[in-house]
Amino acid sequence: MMDSLVEYRNCPCCGQDDYEVVFESNIRADDMRETVETVYMIPGDRHGRHVRCRNCWLIYVNPIERTGRINKAYSRRKSTDASVMRKMRLTATRSQLDLIQKEHHRSGHLLLDIGCGEGFFLSNASSAGYNARGIEPSQDAAEYARQEFGLDVEAKPFEELRLPENRFDVVTLWQVLEHVPHPLKILSEVHRILKPGGLLALSTPDIGGAPARVLGRRWWNIRKVHINQFTTDTMTTLLGNAGFRDISSVSYRESISLLALFIPVLKYLKLYEPLRSLVGPGSLMGRGLNSILLAYPSRLDNCTVVSFK
């Protein structure tokens, strides 16, 4: 039964089929039926078998759920955490926008955010004068972006669109490539739709960062929905394979609220449901915890890269 739900793949960076197992999967048959429900990262979450390519050293999950099942799960994802994430994501994405404006000195302002979620980055980009458009597979998240911010968001997987060549000045992929079965295909298409000299900015969790090295498979970004694990080196290789140039590692100021830190701990300890009325997002304590933001450099736990066509 499990075999009918999964597919094997060659390395999504270099295409080779030569790997060593880093650690085995702990996913059970029942876990394959679960939907993408939360953005909270719980230590010790379910995860697939992680392997390391012997050619380019990318760590990736093999096998993965079938691509159609992955896309369907993301299309059904609900934005139940938007009230918790809103303030901290609007704060962090302002720093992401500052990074874009610092790196991109061309006059064009047509921007595409792939996997835009609830539209927090797009909202800031639009307010800054960009002609901003988003693509988001989650129907619920796309509707949130339209209703809350009045944004132009199309609720489809990026792979299903055929956008015009040399169209966009800036394309962003914030926390996207760790989720997709074929990241090289995505980046090659991004290269096609960017104008010559156009900027690509992206970030993913960094399995080479200090938290990942210390925590190993208990790192909070080892989870069922993350099927590619990048470092700056493997991301640089992937971007080069897609045709990008002038690739550089950068950092922006991330933000997280005390509530967003607190809830995963309670969920891990199986205490969140009993205490939800006291510390949930709608409670007095929850709102107080959610108003307190902690800032840290994205490079602490993320691979953030800019490159040009």
C-alpha cells in the first residue's frame, strides 16, 4: 500500500542516482493520509528517508510522496495560523524587502513571489511601489492574501503556469524549494521568466547551520513536508545548474514572536490542547506573547541567497 503512494527520484540538483543514507524514515502508513495543517515546527516530527548525493552532496528525501499528492495537500492547506504569524511575518518581510532594494538597482518593478502564502511579503512589496504578483498553491492562503491585502494572487502550483519569457524584474522564493519535488525545474523556469539582469532572491532552511548540526534529526526543519535540505554550497550548485550568475549568500533580519516559540514546545509536550484556553492565540496571554518579537539574523538557521540572470 505504501509503495503506491510514493515515488523514487534521482538527485534533484545534479540528476545522479548515487547516494548514501543519512537517516531512515519514521513515517507510518497512517501519516501519509495527513494534510499540511500547520507551519509550526515541532522537534522530532515525522520525516522521510534522508539521503546524500555522492556527486553534489545535496541531502534530499528519497522516496517522496507522489507529486500529485503533494500538490493536492498544499492546495488544501488552511491558514489557521495566520493570526499568530501575521505581525512577525510582516516585520520579517520588511527586512526581506530591504534586502531586495539593496541588491536590485534596475528601474523595473515587476515582482513575482512564488509560494507567497498569505501575502505578507507581497503586501510590503506592493506598499513599496512594486507591481507585485503572487502564486500560491493553497486556496485558503491565496484567498487570505486577496481579502486582507487586496493582492493579485493566483492559486495554482507554479509548475502549471506558462508565464511570458523575460517578464519579471524580481522573483522571490521564500521558504519554498525545500517543499518541491523538482527544484531545478522550478529554478530553470524562473530563469526563463526573469528579464536579463533580473534578480532572484530565495531562502530555505540550512542543514549546514548551527541548530541543524547540534540537533541532528531532531532539528525542527527535519519534517515530513521538507523533502530537500540545502546548504549555501548545494544551493549555489543548484542555481548554477539553472543558469544563474553572481550568486551570493546574504542575510536579513528574521522575527519570531514568543507565542510562535511557545506553542511548538507545548505541542511537543502534548500540553497545548489542555492549555489552549489560557495560551491560545485568542487568549489574553496569547495576544501578549504574540506582541513580543525577537529578531535574529536569517543566516542563523537559513540559507538566503541572491543571484542574477
